[in-house]
Amino acid sequence: MLHLYSKDGKIQKAEIHKFTYQGTFLGECFVSAKIETEYPVYFEIGDYFDYRGERFTLNYIPAKQKQARKGTYGSAFVYDNIKFNSLADELTRVEFLDVVLQDNGIHYTSLPDFSFYANNVKDLADRIQANLNRVYSGAEQWVVIVSNDIITKDKVINVSKINCWDAVALASSEFGVNFIVRNRTITIGTAGMAVGKVFGYGKGKGLYDIQQTTNEDALIITRLRAYGNTRNIPNRYYNKIKKANGQPYISDGVYIPNLMLPSFPYTIADPAKVFIDSPKMAEYGLREGSVHFDGSDDLPDIFPSLEGMTKQQLSDAGIYVSLQNGDNGNIDECLSADNPTDSGELPEEGSGEIPAEFTIYLKDLGFDLSEKDNNKQYKFATSDTMQISMTSGMCAGRIFDVMDNGIVKDTVQGFTRYKITCKRFTDDTIAGGTAFPNNLYKVNAGDKFVILGIEMPDVYVKAAAQRLQMAAKDYLPLHDETKYTYTPKIDEIFMANNPAIGESIKEGDILNFDDTDLEIDASVIIQTLKIEVGAKLVPTYEVTLSNERVTGAIEKMQNAISQLASNNTGITIDQVKSLIASYGTKYFLSRVFDDTAEGNITFVQNVSVEKELTVFDTVTAKKDVVSNQFGNSTFTSGQFGSGFRVWQNPNNGQSYGEIDNLMVRRDTIFNRLTIADIKSVGGQILLSLANMLCSDVITQADGFVCYFDTAEGTIINQFALNDQVICRRFNGQNIKYYWRRVTAIGTDYLKLSKTDADGSGVPTKGDEMIQFGNRTDANRQSAILISAYGFDAPSFKQYAGINSYDLTGKEVTAITPSGNKFTGTFEVKSGNQSIRVPADRGTWSNGMVCYYYDRVSYNGALWLCIVPDGQTTTEIPSLSSAYWQKQVAEGKSLRLEKFATPSYEFYRPSQPYNATISVRVFESDEDITPDMDIHQFKWERISENTLNDPTWNELHVNAGNTVTLTEQDLSGDTTFVCTFLDLIQNKTLTAKF
């Protein structure tokens, strides 16, 4: 259901239950709808709704049908076939004028008829941006983006009364790159992303029908004859080629005006036998065909020319060229030019003249361009006028006539160059006539060119023949097998169960599908997309696909990745990323998200683990296991620490170990033995509520009665019933240790239990006994240990809640060189005022219990809890809350918000259950979820059925931001966790349901 709002967004005018989305790649995108209401709807131009992350607006007042009096019938008013256009329609309303972005140094006329030089497609994008900036700003600002990995040639674009939509289309027609328009963002250089799943036939695979249609009209060629253009081929060139004995390869009766493949006539003298055979001939048999690479039928124009010629190619052919030191060796680039200094604007008749000529300097071409025959005509000229045609630079597309006797060979500077005097080119379509080059549009060093109207020397003809052969070999594989079109029918139930795909699929995206029975492994661009909502219980999807396969799955990624550097793939880096993401769950292990390998993995080289390594079974090492640290997660250092650890100190290189008990079966060697007895004073001080020096011990059946000297009644017994008494001392041979419960007390004694104890030591005369915890009295469960010895010395540690012989989690404060920990509140004093230091709790989550002066991060801002001291709150931080104060405003960081079906938490076993849980990504208050890739969302189930949790996780790898749950997804106490990968800040955000 869609909600139709007034153009200012303040009034909801109607609910739309039945509508159809239709989109065409590189074309129109709109929604048509039918509205039936009990009361009339007062439509206005600009009314809108949002669908799948895009805004659609009304551009005309629809017709209406009245079937009953208002308020008497739910369909009293019917509005059918209402068309809502995407925001791309705004592009058709803005003229594409000759304007440029500010301060780019380019002159402009603001007229609708003009020509301009584009160094690449980015220059076109900048002009589109400049025109849109004239009309739209603020919240309606348009943004034009060009993909960084797109490489295009320069062009001269001629414009006559077009709009900005037509200008965007020039990106495809002139530069050969695709584009996508979403909301008010134009992205040039992309054909969409791969749909986040490989579709296939069958339940749960997305397709319930795959129709493969053979294109019977497509010509299959297994033997190809290829010909180039006749341009620049010397008259009867092939007839004049002689063998070593002086005889021609072909007779005068054979006339070949076109460029031929390199084997003719040297190895094959019969032109009918000059061809290329396809490997598919064994499968399809002999099927002959011909192709002319002469610029027709969208094929390249191949003929002998300077284009692409290099010094090395000429050297390989035995021709030496003399170039300037440091030259790059590209023969088809201008050396320099003497450009006119005027603006090129033609003066009115009688008001003066501008120079009609200019000079271009060319490199050594491998032949003498200035050479003349006996008739004083240029030897290589085939017409009265030679021409210099610029193929790149600011004068690309301009053709300059060479003046009579305008070619001079110059060797004065120690290398060969040709000084060419040319006539300026006049473009009458620009500002009443403009001459090129001029002070703005110049011919520069490095600009590429070709020479027209000349016979090319033999080496250039041979180089062109090699290019012809390469083009033919590229052409043949495209025409040597049966062509298919695909019409897959998408399962609407599958799409309903995978809402992330349904919400993100877009015309221009790449649909991957395969079927082993039909031997299909296809990846095809979606040309049109149609989504019908309201006709059935769930939306239905129809797609039409282009006839050309993009490539096969693995082949596509391998080829694309290997060629990205030269941009020969036709797809962008982002598309390759999406293809890898789509196929990755099937073929590869992820380096970004958690993943599971189904089989054994062998690493030939080393494996480095930067964080924790969890092993659920035995670790077997065939050689040494080397580590600077080994221990468990509960380890804390010191006399009353817990857990165990063996480690090497990085500061001094010495090794250390801390364990509770040590048994040595054979010899032990100590170079030095330091005894750290626990005393109430000394190098290690334990501060507690009681201590005593034992003066005598009487052993009884149920305990040890330990006496102390009262100094004639001046020393009282500080111990209490259920105290825990600890003793640790070295007697010269071994360490005595015991920790026992007090079962009785008297004026000058205490009784220690024989059975309720930790450690095997037995109390004896001379033991220093210290109270260290109590079983029942919380007021006697604290202690302080000050130590000048040990790995983390000097240290100060506070313990609380000591009610057993286990100190895990009892260390509440620790001040050590290796790390500090504090429990409680902090105050700092400034002047006479004490100020409490906030306790930073991290990111606020739903249900978090917060105390006075807790500080949390929420929606990109920092919030201070000001609930009365001693109370708590679980309220969401907001400006309207009396318990929260915003300290730092939000920046542009991302946040994750949870959405779910009401009462989704409640489920009664054996009863039907259906709910939807989802997350959405916000940047400040803007929902940017539609712009996120579905593979940035990872879902994980944590249930009582731990055996099948990994299977559930795998099935929902490509779920995107939304998961639909049924009773089959629940097993006992079940939690669902969605982790979102923020690629910009390289961190993760988590939401739990």
C-alpha cells in the first residue's frame, strides 16, 4: 500500500492499494495506479508517494469516474490509469544550454544550439550539472556522478535544442557508457548491480519457468572472410607486390581494392581462400560469411593510417625514425603547433580579418611526407588536397586542409620533423561562425591525428592488415554459435520471502540464472521491469532481458577482474563487486562477512590471525606451536588473580607464567627463587578486616583451633563467623597455602574447617592468617592488595563480593602499568566545585538500563543521563525526555534502527506464526537503506537448536535488510541478530530481535 501526499508533504490524500511499476533501462520509469475512494480526492500537480526508495510525482490531473454519492460507497469515486513519474521526469523540463560550471575557464553562450569539446564523459556530466543547477537547488538539488573507473575518449558534441534528459542519453550514444537515474542522482558509467542471488528453476530458487528461445534469424558463421576499407590503399597495391624472383603474386586480372588479411598474397595468393575458421565448425559444419570493417553497421573503420603507429612498430618493420630525445614513440601524436591567438570569432564584413592559416609540427613518420614526384606534386597524395584530421584534443573532429606547398621537412634541431601549414576550419553553427584552432580551442602537443588523402607506405598497409585480423578474430566468436533469448518467469512467492531483492531489483541490473538441465549459465541485463501490486496477494514481477549474454558466471568475474585496469570489460568495478557478492556465497569464502567452508582447507603458506581463534575440537600440530602468549580468557594477574597464562614481556624479552598449582615429577632447577608470602605488611600488603599470628594449633576431628596472643587482653579477636582465612608462606622446601572457612571464634582463638577449604596446607604455629572474604556477611567481603612484586607490579587492586574461593570477577579496581580498571563514580574538582565524570556506556540499545551520569551514543549524538541519583531509566534518549541531556550533536555517522511486526516477540508453540523483522540504515535523519548493497546486511539466528542455526544463517545470506519469519524459523528461546557493515567507516552496526 502506498500513501499519497500533497506536494508539501503535510496532507495524506489517499491510499493506493493497486498499482504497477514499470521501468526501462536507459528509459522511462513510472508508476500507474488505480484509486477507489468513498470521497473525492482533490489532486494537485506535485502530489507524490515514495516507493522502493524512489519518489514518484503527479504531473497532470487524472480523469475521474463517479459511481455513487460521496460517503455512501467505498468505490464511489474511481481514478484509473493515473501516471506518477519518477523524478527523472524533471530532466525533460530543463533545456540543455551552452552553460558551464562556475570558474572552469570555458567560454559559453547560453544558447540552445552549440558545439563543445569534451575531453571525456565527465565534461558532458559537468555541463548537465551546470544546467540542472540553474533550475534546482536546496532540497531539490540534482547530483551528477561519473564512476571513477570509466575511461572514455574525447569527443566534439553538437547540440541543437535538446533537454537535459537527451543530454544524459548522450553518455550512451556518444561515449558508449550506460547510466542509472535514482531519485535526483544520475550515475554515469554503470549498468546496475548484480541481483543479489543466482536464480534457478525450482522451489526456493526464484524461477518457476525458464524459456530459452532460439534466434533463428541470426546468421551463424564458422568461416569468415574479412575486408578492410579501400581508403589509403595505393592503386592496385596487391598487384604490385612481387616475389623474390620479381614475379607478381597475383595476376593483373585480379583486382583487390580493399585491405586484406595479412596472409594475402604472401602465403595465400587466391583471395577466395583467405579466411579464418572457427573452432565451432566441427559442431555446426561449414557456414561461410563475410564482414567489411569500413565503419558501417557499427563496425570499426580499418584502413592504413597513422593511428596507433609507434616507433617500435616501424623499427620492427626495418624502418628507422628520428625523434626528439625523450619522445614517447607515438607517431600519431602532434609534436607541437603554432596556434592563432584570436578568439576564432569571424569578424563582420569590412571590419578586419583574422589569420586564415596556422602551423602544425609532426614527427618523423617513417616516410618523407614532403617528397614530390616529377610533376612537382606530393608523391604520396591521392587528391589535390591532403588533410589533417584531429582525433583527440580540443579540436577533435576538426579536419584541416593542408595548404599548397605547405609541407616542409626540418632536420635543423637534430631530429626530423614536418612543418605543416594548414587552413583553419570554420564552424558556421557556432556563434555566427567560429574558426578553429583559436586561443581557447587549441591544437596541443600529444593530440592525436590521421592524414587523409594520401597513399600509405607498405609498412602502414601491413600494420593495418594486422589490426584487421585482430578485429576479425574478435568478431567471429560473436557469430559462430546459436543465439538465444531468455524469458524467465519469476516466482512471486520467492520474491515475497526475499523482500530485500524485491525492494532493490531495478531495470539495468544484471540477472544471474542457471539451469543444469538446459545447460544455461547466463547473466543478462534487465531491460524492462514490471511490478504489479494489489492484483494478487503478493506482488508479481516481470522482466525482459537483453539478447546478449553478459558472460558466464565464473568466466565473467575472471575476465572482468583481469581486464579492469584497461577497462576492456564493459562493466564497472562496482558491478564486478556485486557479481562477486552474488556468486560469492556459492563459490568463494567471504573476506568481509562471517563464512563457513564446507570442506577441508589447506594453506600452502602461513596463516595470520589478528584477533581470536576459536577451535571447537582438538588442535593437532605436526611441528612446533609458537606464540608469545598462551592462556585463558578469565586470567587476571597477581596473588589473588584467576585463570592461567604464560607469556613473554615485549619490553624486556623475559618469559613469565602464572598458574594456581604446579607439580614437577622430576628435577627442578631455580636460578633464583623469590618468595611472595602474603603478609599484612611487607612487600605485598593485603588490607582486610582481620589478621593474626598463630601462636598454637590444636587439631580436632572437624577442624583446627588456632590461637593467638592477646597481650594480656589488649588485643581483641577481629575475626567473625564464616570469615575466610588465607595463608600463603614458604617454609624453605615448599609453599604452604590454604584458604579455609571460620566455623567458630573465641576470645583468643578461631576454628578453621577441615573440609570447607581451598589448598592442601595445614595450619601450624607461626602462620600469619589474614581475613579474606566472608560467606554470608556482605560487609566483610572486601579487601585491598598492594604489591611491589609480580608481572603487573607495582599494583593496587580492590576486591569486592568475596564469598567463595573463586575470585573471578571480584577484582573491581586495578591500577597497574599493564592496564587500569575502575568501578564506581569519578569526580574531579575545579576550584571549589566537584564535578562528576560521566560513565561512557557506548551505543544506547532498546531496554538498556541507565543510571545517573551515564553517557551513551544514540543517533550520532552523545546523551547524558540526568535521572535522579539512585534511580534508573530505560527511556529512549531525546530532547523531549526529562531524563536525557544532549551533550554533542550528531554528525554524519550511520545508525541502525529496528522495525518489526507488532507483537512479534510473542509466539505460542504449535501455533501459526508470521512476522517481519527488518533494519534500516540512517545518516542523520535520512533513510539511506535503498542505497546500501544487500550483502552489507548479515543475519544470524541464535536458538536452542544450535545444530541447525548455521543452516538458517546460510539460507539468509542474501536476505538484505528484511527477514520474514514463520514458526519454522523459531526454536525455543530464539534471538535474531542483524549485523550491518559500514564500508565508509569500516565498522559494523548490530541490531538484535
